[in-house]
Amino acid sequence: MRIAAVGRALPKHYYDQDALLAALRREWEGRFFNPARLEQLHRNVLVGGRHLALPIERYPELRSFGEANDAWIECALELGERAVRDALGRAGVAPGDVRHLTFVTVTGLATPSIDARLVNRLGLRSDVKRTPIFGLGCVAGAAGIARVSDALRGFPDEVAVLLSVELCSLTLQRGDLSIPNLIASGLFGDGAAAVVLTGAARSEPGPRVVATRSVFYPGTEHVMGWEIGSDGFRVVLSGEVPNVARGIRKDVDEFLAAEGLTLADVGVYVCHPGGPKVLEAFEECLELPAGALDLTWKSLREVGNLSSASVLLVLGDTLEQCRPAPGTYGLLLAMGPGFCSELVLLRW
Amino acid sequence: MTAEEILATIRELLREQLGYAGPVAPESELAADLGLDSVKLLTLVVELENAFRVALEPEDGEPLATVGQVVALVERCLSRPQASA
């Protein structure tokens, strides 16, 4: 299985962190005695700006979960179509060649699912095998590559597309003044990414998916997720996340050892930009050389954390900007609710 | 505002906002005894700011590891001349 191309689609509405902070301060004015806390939290996440699904002035019009989810469906379709078309164009693959379409998200709900609606919009074949996945959260970009690779192992001459659309801004609970929600309001952004994966018998170039591994951490359900209520998705975020992230070293070592490798053999890292503390934990526990996560940090800085789409955006940047030498190993990794991690070994 | 009143508010916030129902004494360690991670500690600080209408800004090197040190921080910040936050 190979990664033939990564396509991207970001909403046209981009706001720097100052503009977003100003809007939230207006929304939450008078609700905190010390409003400097919000600014402090927004600065700490080291995000410079974010794309939003809607123009910023439209968010106060969203009065219910249903209205926010309707906007999500409309925007997810538009961005999803753009991301898939971009990926197919880059890979030189026609829509009619796509045999599997996997869709991941954790920010909105639709039935028929977004992948089904895209079959119509993209003109995909009527026997395309669709797999919509909701709930993996930030880990779904990496997990999606792993699951799609598993599918292609059985169909080596086929083409699959993985699509992630995450519109985190449409989940923001404006009535929730908890610290996790304040952090989320500064960290998460909107966007979509699509990956074209090809079976081993096909000729499209790209890094090979050598191996994948899922790791589940028992007893950590409280670390991250949603509490779902009549207002929609309320974020659950524990301060334990960086500590759990630090434990990934053992999993990475075991994963690489199974392939006869060590960290010294890995030349490229593609990490989900969860946030500064998580990236620092990765750098520290994996003893990464300076600059190893430059593209990951850049993505966090420029667009924020796009949940499952983020690691795919970083993968796209890596394909275009790093151009590793043939034979180079790459480690793609992400963590998400469960708590869990997904590891993908690539080879250029 | 006495230290005992501040401690009572901390107990109430720990119980109602953070779901902690165990014993709380001035010597209780925030992390080891009360299980406060960085997010929970910040939740406690912001709730105290709202409750006492004071900005809680530790000075460089001011320890914040026990309940008693949180009480001392609130007392010190309440005693300084208040600028509008």
C-alpha cells in the first residue's frame, strides 16, 4: 500500500488569534472576574490563527445543536469535495477508479453520511465501498490510514480514499466556561484533508505503508472526549494528556522493534499537532533531533489543531516539502480519545 | 476575609466544581492528595477569582503546591490595592 497523494481544503474564512480572542471576549465579557485568563490560555496554545467554517459573525446565529449540525453538513460537503478532488488530481486518479471511501470525523453527524453524499457530488462508482467512522477523534487521521491499508491488503490492485473533515468551530459551546472549553476555543480550527492510498499491485508512486499498530491505554476514558447533550458536543480534556503522551516511547520502541528497527532508523516524523504540551512530550520522550517536528509545529501555528485532519495536513506538507530520499523510514503518529494511539510506519 | 473562610470556599469549589469529596486540609497536596492536574488547578484558581473578585497572580517563585499556599495566595492578593481586572 502506498500514499499516492494528500489533498487539502481549508475554509476561506481565516482569522488571526487576536480577532478570534476579541470575538470570544465579547461573547464571554462579564462572565469572568479576570478576563486575562482567556487571553493567557489562547496565547499558551501557540496558535497564530485559524480557518472557520463560517464567517465569524454567523456563529451567534446558531442557536441549537441542530442549526450548528446543519451548517456542519453544508460546509463538510463543500470542503470534503474539494479535498477529495485535490487528492485525486494530485494522484492522477479518476473518481471512477476509487473503490473504497472512508470518512472520519468527530465534529458533526449526518445520515446519509458525508461519504454517501459525496458519491453523488463526485460521481463515484455505484459499487464504491463506504466506511463512515465517527468518534475516533484526533487519532482518526492516523487510524484511517491504518484501517484503509488493512483493506487494501486484501485488494492490492484497488484505490482507496480516506477523507477527514473536522469543523471544530461548529462544536464550540458558547455557554460552557470550563477551562477545557476555554482551551479548546483557542486551539481547534476547521479543515479537511483527503489521502489517496493505492494497493501494492498498483504503480502510483509514494511512500509505502510498511506496518501499523493500534495501542489502547486501559482506564483512561476520562482523559479526552465529548459529553454529548442537547446543546451538542461539550469537550472533555484532562491535564493528564501530556503525561499519557509521554508514555508513547515504549509503544514506539516495540512497534519499531517488530520491524527490526529502532528510533535511530526513522528519518521523518509526522505527528498530530495536539498542542504544545503534547508535542513537547513527544520531542522529549522520543528524544527527537532538533527540527524533527518543524512541519507539525508549523501546522499548529498556522491553522491550529484540526483534530483528525491535522496529521494528514502534516503528511501532505511532508510529501511536498521534505521529499525524503528513497529508503527513508517515516513514523506517523497520533493520539486520541480512548485514550489510544495509532502508529504508522512509512518508507519512501 | 479569614483564612478559614477562604479554606471553606476552596472545599466547596473542590466538591461542586471538581467532584472531589475527600478531606481537605491546609497541608493537603494539590496534586498528590487532591488529584489536581493542570486543568483542574486552573479551574480552581478561576473559580476562586470569580468567588472573591480578585486576580490571583502568583509572584515569581511563590509556591503553589498545597491548599494552604492557595489560601495564602488569595489572602495576599485580596490585601493588595485592587486595580480593575
